[in-house]
Amino acid sequence: EGRGFIAHRADVIAGRARWTRFAGFEDEVTDVEVDGDNLYLLANMGTPRGRLLKTSVSAPSLITASVVVPQGPFVLQNITRALDGIFLRIMDGGISRLQRLGHDGRVTDIALPFDGTISAVYTEAGEDGALISLAGWLTSAGIYSVDTGGHVADTGITPKSAVDVRSYEAKRFFAAAKDGKQIPYTLVHRKGLKLDGRAPTWISAYGSYGIAAYTPSFAGRTLALVDAGAIVGYANVRGGGEYGREWHKAGQLANKPNTWRDLIAVCEDLCGKKYTSPQHLAIGGRSAGGIAVGRAMTERPDLFAAVVDGVGWSNPLRYVVEQDGYGEEPEWGAINDFSGYRALKSIDSYQSVKDGTPYPAVLLTTGVTDPRVAPFHAAKMTARLQAATNSGKPILLRVDYDAGHGIGSTRTQQDREAADTYAFLLWQLRG
């Protein structure tokens, strides 16, 4: 978002540009396209999922601009212009959709070959159609073409994964949250799975910063866990950006309990569908996802057999001692404000552990050089759980002395952590 000004290119090149202001910070304009004398603006003020406005280049005005695409149920992420119209990239609860606004003012849905993530749309103003970068749970990322008829085809430019995915499937469901909201989630498993409640299942969640963390991407190394008979799943809980800013705010500050209760709702739903049962169920989260899994575990220890907390926030009430701590205030709350303190304590898993409770098996991981979530989070949580639990199940701390938050980890480091994680899960979930 920012202030927007427009001037004729020839005047800019000649050094005599006369800049006309068309948007201020308060208008929350996040994308712009010019088509002749038409200026298209993606505006979010008052419409947090976005609407597309049209005004004139010669006399731009948001007050008199016409609404060409009103706000809908999904998030309008960005726009890009081709000769045959303007392409709209859309987020629908964790999966991408694509539409085209034609010169006749009609919006057309473009059918994608599978539920996937469009990471980018590429167009040329003088050419019809578009190229999109698209990936799915069982389809590695590739470049696809979109023609004027809306047909989507793989260009073949990107080499495909050598993994044979014909024996797997990915399914999308919705779980009813405590307040009735529908929470999307996806399961990846081998075809022919018996719905007898006995499949080892690992559900991951994040739900913070307005980030849509678990959108379709090639399953990759997790297929090793699926090959061992497990279900791997992802819950698009509130606090993320899967349905835009409202979805984010519904899992932020004092609303943060929605994040872990949405995860609980998803887990109860898949148990109800007989995919698994509590003695075969695990949850996982990384970084801010540690809040989701830590508080889901401390609130419902009976629902899970195991928990994987990867470089996760466990003790955010102490964020002030971290180098980046105060930057978290807009998301978690300000420690020097009473309401902020209460919000921080409510999301603090370490503070929520109760003595004499039969907690699930827990694997906590950290990197000694982690600059984002300090190692003390995992270390304190490990010690507290070891002292409090009476289930007899292991509480383990995995420390990588040559790693940090995982962003700069080598492939070998990632593979080793995955191998340890999958071994832990199969050990605890097979019963």
C-alpha cells in the first residue's frame, strides 16, 4: 500500500512530468494497471478482500471511480493486464483461482487443472493470454499457458518431478469451528485408504501474520511418511491470510484462541470421518505455528498422541528478551499494556502446562543460532513438560548446533530433521 501518482511517460522522459495524485495511504491501493485512458486500481479500504475500480488516466479519482469487480467471498490478490483483458489472481481459503476481466466488462472463471497455488501471473500488454506459475500437492511447480478461450495447458518448460504420484491423492474438506466458521483443510494419503480410524495422521497448522502458510506445494519428502501408511494434512486456521485481512484479525491478539481451536475442530472432524483417532493423531507447527500446536495440546491433551513443535514459540510472554521481540507487538500484544499482557499470557503454552497431566509425546526442535524464535522457547517448554506430564510418553528436545530458524538450513539438514520427525511420528502413532 502507498500513495499513488501518475504522469505521462513522454513528459517524465523529457523531465517535465506533472504528477497527479490518485491514491493515498488511507485508500489501501495495492495494485495498478493502465489500459489506454483507463486506470484500474485494486483497493482494499472498506473491502478487506479487495475490489477492482476503474477511473480515467487523464482525471483519476477514487470518488468517481466505477466498481468493475466488487468484493467477493475470496481474496483478490493482484491484477495483471494482457491484450485480451485483465487477469485476476485470487486466494480461496488456501487454494488459488484465476479470473479474467474482458473488454466487455464480464468476469470469466478460468478452470485450473487441479487445486493449486498460483505463485505468479505473467502477461504482456500487447499479447493475448498469460503464463502462470502453478503447483499442487501432487504436481511439482511448472509454467502453464492460458489462451484466449481460457484453456490452461502445461508448457513443459519446467522439468517434472521423477516421483510417480499415481498412487496418492489429495482431498480438501471443511470443519465447523466452535463459532460455526468453516475451516478448510487438506489430507494427502495413498489411494485405497481404509476409513477405520487407525491411520497415523499428522496435521500441521500455522495461523499467524496474515500469511497463507499451507497452500498447495509438491508433497516432496513428506511422501516418505505417506508411503509408511500415514496421512499428512494441513489446516488453514484463522490468523493466516487464506480469506484475507478479516481471517487474519480473527486469529490475532485477543482473538488468537481461534487459531488453536480451529486446529482442534479440524482434528475432531477428521476423527469423526474415521480417517484417524486420538491414539493415532499428531499435530505439528513451526515458528509461530508453535503457538497453535502448543495451546491445542495444553487445552486438549486427550485429543493427540503426539506433537511436533518445530522452532516454535512456546513462551511468548518473554518475547521482550529477544532481539526481534518488540516487533511482535502488533501480532501478539504489548507486554506493557494490560490487555496486551492478557493476550500474551493466553497464547503462552509454557504458562499453560499443568502438573500431573497425561500429555502426548512431544518432539521440540531448535537451532542454537535461531534469531527469530530463541532456543529458550523449546528448552523451557521441554523441561516444563518433562516435569509435568504423567503419561509416561517421551518429551524430547532436538538441537541442531549448526542451524537457526531453518530458513538457511541446507537440504541435508532438512532431510535429517525430517527423518527424525517421521521416525518419532511412526513410533508414537502406530499404536
